[in-house]
Amino acid sequence: MAFEFVEDARSGTDLLLAADWDDDLAHQAGLAIGEMHGMGGGAGPCGPWTAADRSAPALPSAELIAGLPVDVYAACSAAELQAWSLLQHDPALAEAISRLLRRADEAEATPAHCDFRLEQMFVAADRLYLCDWEEFRIADPARDVGSFAGEWLHYAVTSATASDADAELGSPAEIIRRIAGGIERQQPRIAAFWAGYRCARPSADRDLAIRATAFAGWHMFDRMLAIARRSPRLRAVDRAAAGLGRTILLSPVSFAATLGLET
């Protein structure tokens, strides 16, 4: 209901589809998230966020990768079960996710949105608004940075594939060529966001870019699970995105600069 008071607003997703996202807007988004991460004088137990939620976000979850509880299994669509099977039968991926969660737990926690996607932003009268705060908590700020990068990474994959997501995607070499081109086209948005973030929060820890890159890789699986929730089977494009996410999760330090998250 509050959104109705932001007159003539367009969501970040609408702007993306209309090709109206530019580097200046991405820079604004980085400034906004960086400012939010740095607000309140810290997130320690004696700070202003004493009553804030400090529980871990639901995903990624090492427990669910080890096995789904019966009630979760029973509520899954066929496509979701396929997606979880991909995660649960990949020991290297499971270890990479567990490693990321350990590093996130060890990082300095800040106020964090924890559901930061393009559709959670509105733009009206050249002003950017962050919306949908129900997942707000004290957490690793790399989650938000990685989610933004992951949104553009996911768009790079989906926009580089056939318009019919269930169609054959072509040879492996052709798929790689198109996806690489898509990432190259979207990388400036991520770089502009990161520049804005570092302007607002220059004291961010040096490892944040690496963790954010890993969370961008996880975002491919997060999107796959979200789409699978309302699908009878996994699409080829979702598997392609998950494959890219896996590669990034296994070695985030190798991909930070490629995504525009210079360390």
C-alpha cells in the first residue's frame, strides 16, 4: 500500500526491460546500499540495532543441501526437486556453499536488505527508492552486493539465450560465446554500482568483493529455485545459469574483476 504513494514510479525490472537502466542509476543504487550498510554506527549488541533480526537468511542453506525435511519435500514442485537434486549431488558445490556461509558468518555484520533484487527498487522523478524490507536483518553486507551483481549476471544469461527458454540453446561453444557477450554488456552496470558503493562505504572489508562474487554465483541457484517453484520442470536456460553460478562459486576470486567487483 505504501508504494501507491510513490507516484509515477517504475520498478527496476521495468527499467531493465525497457533498456532504461544506465550507469548513473546503478551508481545511485550502489550509493543507497552502501549508505544503508554503513548507517546506525555499527551493528554490535550495544548499537541502535539491538532488536533487529540476527538470524541467518533462509538461503543458501547447508542443511537443505544435505537433505530436505519431509514437509519441504512434499511442498516442492517437480522442477524444485530437480533443482535440489542438482545441488545435493554435487559435493564440490556443497563445499563451496558451506565455505561461503562460514566466511559470511565471520564477516562484520551490518544492516542488510537480504532480498535485494531489481524489482525491489522504484524510480520516480529521478529518485531511487529501496522497497520490500521484510527480510531486513543484521547480516553480511556481501549478500546485497552479490544479489545486485547476480541480477545482472542472470539477465546476461537469459537474454543471451533463445527467446523460447525451452528451445535448444545451440552447441556448448555457441552458448558460451553468447553468455560471455551478455556478461560483457552488463558488466558496466555492476562496476558502476560497485563504484557508488565504495564511495558510500570506503572502509568496507577487503574480502567483501570476493564474498559478493560468490553470492552472485549463488544468485543463479536462487533464481532457479524461485522459477522452479511455479514450473513443472527445469528449463534449459535455468540449468545454463546454474552452471555459470557453480563455476563462480567454486572460484569467486577468479571472477570478481570480470563481474566489475574490483578488489
